[in-house]
Amino acid sequence: MGLPFGRYNRRTLVRLSDQGYVHVYSSDGTPRLRATNPIPRWSVRKDTDLKALTDVVASGTS
């Protein structure tokens, strides 16, 4: 499940878990501080630098 623009709260995450979602992604840009949801995702935009994209893909981070 992808959460739009970081619009979520604890209740949202609990309800998604109750519905069986295992991985929940957010584009709010914060680093992942623990092994729980939401998982940050890195947004590729039309002005994304190719080197930055290559570095992210090579590092395996989001």
C-alpha cells in the first residue's frame, strides 16, 4: 500500500495491518528509523539527477 504525501497516522497503520497489508510505503521523505511501517520511498521526478538515482539504486536504500 502506498500512502499519499505522508498523510497517515497510527490509526491508519493499524487499520492497514488489520486488513492484511504487510508493507506500507510513504513518500514523506523521512528516513526509516525502525523495522516497522511506513517504509519511506524515494520519488523519482522529471528533474531527478541521473547520478542521484544511480546512487540510490546501487545502495539499495529507498
